[in-house]
Amino acid sequence: MHKEKFVFAQLVSFMDNFKFRRIVAKYNGDHYVKKFSCWNQLLVLMFGQLSNRESLRDLIVATEAHKSKAYHLGFGINVTRSNLSKANQNRDYRIFEEFAYFMVEQARAKRINDVFKIGGNVYAFDSTTIDLCLSVFWWAKFRKTKGGIKVHTLYDLETQIPAFFHITTASVHDMNVMDKIPYEPGAYYIFDRGYNDYKRLYNIHTIGSYFIVRAKTNVQIKATLWKRKLPKNVLSDSRGMFTCYKSSRVYTDEVRKVIYWDDEQQRQFIFLTNARNLTALQVANLYKNRWQIELFFKWLKQHLKIKKFWGDTENAVRIQIYSAIITYCLVAIVQHDMKIERTTYEVLQILSISLTDTASLKDLYDKSNFNNVKEQDGLSEPNLFNF
């Protein structure tokens, strides 16, 4: 008899099992399933994410080692390589996608914060490419001899939670996914140079949202209004119309152009925006904070296993990515609810070696001697959840 809950079971208790079961019923995910349910599948995948399993075989070996605890961990007693492989291949990925969005909503609601104080949500949009072996992942053709997928992500810079994600093959151009973003009137959207599509930027402008995009060096604008008194490092702040024929036809309103000198990088940046209410320094600062999404991608790849996939079909890849996002949001929720004053890296390190312990989560983080874990490992990881 296990009188005390395992750490992993305590962690899972922060998730809404009833909501997940409703989503499973919506897609008939457990239809004709007698033993290995969708819930069992999700928990096994999350256990693999948190315990840093490198492969499907590695994950199954780990679960078999804890077979006597499988019921209390939530796996069920029928975790086998064939069961998990078939489930990843055949079960509707939309079950895990919809639950991932539910977890995103929960995490963002708990971590709501007005960091920038500019009267609207602030998002960064970008993508990360994951290379795949074309001979195995044949459906993800990128180049002649190379495969890959892209995870396009809309990242909430204030809550530090991904608000929207869209998975495509790597051959899809980043700008095409701008049409999929669920824009909010009054919100700010920050883009890098790869998103200089003036027609799509004008669409953002017409719905009452704001954009900040790093412009290309050859952008041509006829300025009609300049700001005379400029703060330090702001070289120019003007408004005007596009002079290039194609650009002027698709973007028919005035656009603001800010030229900023970055002392740290010793280089010049050119930004285009439709936000007239912001100062030039605020524009530059918002773009600088865009790099949080790059830290998120780095964190996700390093600590939640999506570099190596536990299935070779598109459905299996999608399920693993969504389970990684669910795990990410769960860690964020637990950190908030338990007021854990540790970095996310430390939280994950402690979890990875404690998932099958019976200590309470509170005692685990109060008593564990992980203050110098980064120095011990010689690593320096991005701290996404410290405010």
C-alpha cells in the first residue's frame, strides 16, 4: 500500500482530469479502449518529458522499472512499447492540442501581469525549426535530402506563456502563418525581419492592433513628420508613406519609422510600427524583449524532449509537442500556486530525480539542496519564470 502520494502524482493533481476526459469524449479517443487510455498515454509522455528520456525504448525501460508503482503514478498497468507506439500513431492529436490550449489559458490567467504598462497585451511571434531525418519522417520534406518541421509560436511576453502555436513542415514560409494568428484589438505584436509582409501588417493595422517589426535596410519611406528632440540612442523618429510601388499599394496609411543605436551590440536597428502612442525608446525596448521567445525555444528543446521524437508519423510528432507544451504550462502553474522561489531549471532538475519519491512537493523545494545546481553542472539556463 502506498499511503503517501508520489511526487509525479502530486504534480498531476494540478491538472483538470475532468476537462481532459470531456475532450477525449469529444473526439472518441477512448472508444474501444479497454486498458491504455488517453489519460494514461498523456501521463506516460509527461513522465518521459520530466525524467529526460531520450527515446521510446528509454521511456519504456523507465516505466517498466516502476511497474509496481504504475497505478499510483497514473500510467495504468499496460504500458508497453507497442501500446504507446500505437496510441501515438493512431489517437487524434487534437485531443492533446485542445488540452494544451486549455492549460495555456489556465497558466496565463494565473500569471497575468502588466509588465510594460502600455494598455494592451504584448506578444512576440516567431518559429523554431526542428530538423528531421527525411528517410524516416518522409512526410516532413523540407529540401531534397532534408526533413523538418516548424513550431510557429505566439508568445505572451508578460506572462511568459505561449498563447498560440501552429505546427507545419519546415517548407512553409514564416510569413504565411501570420494569417493564422488570433489577433486582439489593442494588443501589440512584435516580429523579426522575416515578417516584412506589408499587406499582412496592414491587416493588423486595420483591425486596431499594433505591430513592431524590424525593417529591412532597403525600406523606402517618404517622411512627412519628424520628431525633433530625440532621446539618447534614438537616431530618427519619423512618419511617412511607402514610396515603393508594391508596398504603397498594400499599405495605404502612414507608418512610423524608428532608427535606434544599440550600445551593447554596436549596431543600428530600424523598426517599423503603427503605434504612435509609444515613445521611440519603448518601441526599441519591446523589440529587445522579443528575444524572450528565443529563450523559450531554447528552454523547450533542452528540457522538454522535442529534439528526438518517440514516433515517426506526423500524428505522433504533434502529440509529443503538445504534451511538451502541457508539461511546460503545468510547471508554470505549480510554480505560481506553490510560490516556489526557484528557477525553472532548478524545478525541473529536482523533479527529474524525485518523480517517484513520496515527499510532499512543498518539502521537496524547501529542503532540497539545489541552490548551486547551475554552477555544479556548469550550465547557465534562461530563467523564464522569475519576476
